[in-house]
Amino acid sequence: MPDSTLVPTVPATCSPSRAARELGLRRAEFDLAVHLGLIRTVPDEGGGGGRGVERAEIDRLRAQYGFPSTLRERVRVVGTAEGAALMRIPAGRFTRLARLGLLVPVRFYLNRYRAVVWLYLAEELEQFATGAENARLLKGRTPETLRGQLATGADLRARNWRGRHFGFLLRQVGDPWARAAAVAAFLAPTEVADVVRAPQERALLERLRPAPPAHGAPGSSFAHLAEHLMTAQDADEVGWLRSDLARAMREARTHSPAPRPPVRLPEAAEHTPAGYGEAERRGPAGPRGATESRPARHHRTVAHTVVTAPPDPTGPRQAQEARPEVHRSTRGLRAWLFRANSRPTEVAPRYRARNRPSCTTETSSRPRTS
């Protein structure tokens, strides 16, 4: 009988990448299936904050009829041209229906021209095209009310995607603070600061905030555009998210208070040695080494700055000999500054006999020579 210790143990959960390979899905298709609720995930056993897929969930999906084609068909996405061909309508009508919010996108990406390309579930488009109540929207003239909305520039594609993505995020969170962070992810930082006043609570929401769909390197124009699409723009949408954030914050505070950040001392105080400044508060040492406490004096501290005297015309050697010693005491420093300032800083230039004779007098300004 083989030893049971030599049999390799199968992990209870799989990473998303391995689960996607075993289910025959690309990573983008796997993430969409998780968002749609087709694949159930659990928190990672390692405690890193990620999520994994249980082995029993993979076995359940593999046992379904028509696997893997049926699973891949449920997560198939199409663009505008392919979606219009699938619904057998012109591409212009498809775009108008999407702008009116009748067709909800499920994903988007940015092309090389920095244009947003919306993607839709092929399964939902087929259901919309086969619905009897939507026949008047697919053929004939667009109703007057809908044409009026298009004339005002209505475009609900980004808003509908945000609402759908918000539902995706709520299905992945269970902690009240994580739910509040998911709501805050769709608001501008100024709106979040207006609702959440405590700095430690805002710091916790920022740490738990889910990132927008990855598009380009962080800080690039693609990343900024993706963040802009994830931020609420309409006034009614912002108001609804603000009220939802306030309610989520009340539930989170009831569940557990936000941890306060550790108090850090200033950098100068951290590097100051213990007992620094005690010698200045003590008096001079007595004959036996005893010190007396001196009352604190409120006076202006005089910095020990070496002041250089102005150049002396008598020469460098005489100026160096005549330079007084800089005293450390306040009285000596003031006396030296008074003497230095009273000394003339400029000497009249020596007279040179190069002046012309005066034009108004007969005498010359040139000195006489003997």
C-alpha cells in the first residue's frame, strides 16, 4: 500500500489564471464571467486580498452540458458593427439605441486614436432583437420623445456602464468598509471629502478603493480617460451616490471604527538625543561640581556668527593686526560692531594732477611743484 504522505495534495482553490486555463477561457472572458456571476469566487487563502476559485466550482462548470462552448458564448462581446449585424439593423440606429440607454455596454477599451469603443454582450443583443416590444425601435421612424433626447446630446452609455460595474463590485465585497470604498470609487475626491470629513476614514477608503479597469500605464492619458469614465458626471447620479456613500459610512462605523494612523514625531524631534538642552538650563558648576537651576530668561538668542570687518586701506597686515577678537558674549559683540561700523569704509582717492585748468579763471588747478 503506497504511503499517503507521498500523494500530492490538490489545492482547495485555484488562482484566476489557472482557473481560466482549466475552463478554456481567456483572462478577459474569465473576468467578465466573474462579474456576471457565472463563476463564483472566494477570498484568497493566502490573505493577500485577491480571490480564487474553488475546485468544486470548476468541476461544476465542466460538468455542464455543452462545456466549454456554452460558457464562452455567454461571455462573448461584440462592438457596434458586429452588434448591428447581429440585430440586423444599421450601425447608426444601433448607436442611437445605445446612446438612449436601451443597449447597455458591458466593457470598453480605448483604441490607438484614444476613442472609447464600447462592447456589448451578444446574448443580450439577441434577446433585445427578438423581443416583440422592441420591434418598433428596430424598424421605422424613431419616436419623437427619443429623437428629442438625442437632439439635446444625450449619451447614457458611460452612465449605464458605471451602474453595471457598480453591481459587479458589490457582488465581490462583503465588508461594510469595502462596500463604502466601492461607492466612493465612482465619486470625485472633492465629493468624497464633502461626505466623509474624518481624514482617517478617507485614508481607509482610499486604501480599499477598487481600481478602474486597467488601460495603459498609470498616469498615462489612457489611464486618465478610464478614470474619467468611472467618475459620475450627472448631477442626479452624483446625488444618488453621495446618499449611498453616507448610508454605507453609517453602516461601516457601526460595524467597526476606522483605525487611526500612527502618530509620528517630527523628523527633528526623532533625531534629537535625550537630555539635549539640559546643560543650557543649568547654572555654572560649583566648586564641587554641583549645579544650580537657573530660572528661564525670555530673551532673544544671539547667534554666534563670525562677522568680517570691512577692508582696511592701511593694508592687509595692519588690518589683520587691528581686527578685534570676536567675543561670544552679547556685550562684547555689540561693542565690536559699534567700533566696526564707526570706522570709515571708504577712503578718498589720492589726488592725481591730471585735471585741466579752469576755463573761467586764469589760475590752474594743477598744484605747484617746488
